[in-house]
Amino acid sequence: MKAILVIIILSIFNTNSILEMHPIHISVSNIDYNETDQEYEISIKLFVDDFEKVINKNYNVKLNLGKENENTNSNHLITKYIQSNFKFNIDNKNILKGIKLSKKKVNLENNSIFIFYNIKHISGNKIIIKNTLMADLYDDQKNLFIFTYKNTEEAYKFEKNKTIFEFSIE
């Protein structure tokens, strides 16, 4: 069921007719544990136009993502916004403190930006995710989230008044 939901959501990001109308405000975030590398791989997918609006609103800066005149400070501003609006805690330790952007992919044709971070594994069982991405721009913002760790998979839909998700892993 979760796989079907992810396919539907990802198809929204790739459908040009939907993008022309763009009536939906959604993000998709994944945290996957890579056992081989002993790290968490975090990916966040957003609409480029919305993300540029929220950066401009918060920092009064234009990013021009994926363009020749892209702001040279864009990686720093992206991470600054993510750290302010996406929290990943393991046993009350803020895992995202001091992170650096691993990579970003901007696809202007599909109006999407993928943001990636890799974080070394930290032991613990209690996971708390707080996701307020884009909620400071849109009241109807939905943030879908999937967490995978070994044999555990958790999913959650964050909304304006549902910004914290807590669960445990073994």
C-alpha cells in the first residue's frame, strides 16, 4: 500500500499538466538506513517554484535554482531552511545539526528539486521527526514521509497541525 502511495505522489511531480495548474502543495521526504555504509540517507523532494518562494520569503534572496545565474550561496541557504524546518532526532539527539548538503538535483522541466544528505549512524531507539517544510508558505501544505531502517518501515503525512511523528526502532 505504501509503495502505491509513493508511486502516485511521484507521478504528481512528473505530470506536466498537473504542474501547469500546480494546485497541490506537497513534499516527499525519505530517510533510509544504508547498512553497508552505516549511514542514514535523507532525500527531500519539493516543487522548485514553491521552494524558491519560501527561501525568498524567509531570507529575502532569490536562488534561481538550476539556472546559469543560480545564487552561489544556494547550498547554504537550502541547508539553513531544511535545518530550521526538518528535525531528525534519535534519543533526543539532533542528528541534522551541522550537516552539509550531499547533493541536489534540480529538474526545471518537472519543477522539482531533490535535496540529499548522508548522516553517519547514531545508536538509539526513539525517533522523533518534526516536519514543517513549506508550512510557513502554504496552509494546505502536506509533507509525506517514509522511514526505512532494516526491517522497519514507517510512513506519516505531516500537515499544518500535525508536525511531529514519534516511533521506535530496534
